[in-house]
Amino acid sequence: MMYKENIKAVEKVITNYFEGIFFGDVAKLKLCFRNDVIIHGDINGDAYEKRVEDYLKGVKERQSPNDLNEAFKMEIIGIDIMGNIAMVKLHVPMLGYNYYDYLSLTKINGNWKIVNKIFTHIP
């Protein structure tokens, strides 16, 4: 796959990731992740660690930013692709938080999947 095609494919995963979070579309969000991912982060200095299944359950059970009439402000800050790996930096402001996500992706059987997520909230 050419570099431009990889960029488009990674951007598609991120679009699905954003839409899954924003609209609470857990089925769409689940497709973005490899199923053994553990998510790490911090919220106001408190450590956060969840398996992706537990993270998805939380997204399903909460009101979505869309349900709360929030404006969609999520954006890609940068994408770096080398071969079959990618690193993506995102700004994900929602639900009263100012999140920054770093996602590691790899191409598995021709499909890009998130294999690691770390994040922080910056007040």
C-alpha cells in the first residue's frame, strides 16, 4: 500500500474512533481496536487503566457528547506512519475534559487497528 493510501486508511480508523466516542457508537468504536488493548492514562493526576472491553462498556453506559448537545471539536494533531506502524496524536475535548490521546496502530491482515492508547487530561 502506498503512503497516501495508508494515511487515508489510518484517518478512517480515527474518524470511526471519533464518531464512536462522540455518538456513543460502541460497535463502530470496537472495530477500531485490537481486542486485547489495555488503555492507560491520567485524569487530574489519577491513574487510569482499563481493558478495552471495560472502556467500551463505559462508553455504552454514559451519555454521549452528542446526547449532551456538545459541539464536535475532536481533531487529529498528527499522524506518523513508518511501514506497517503508525503513531497518532489527537485532541479530544469532551464531557468537560480536555483530553489528548496518543494512539499506536499497526496493520493486521491488511487492516489498521489501534493496539495501544494512552491519554491525559490537561485542564
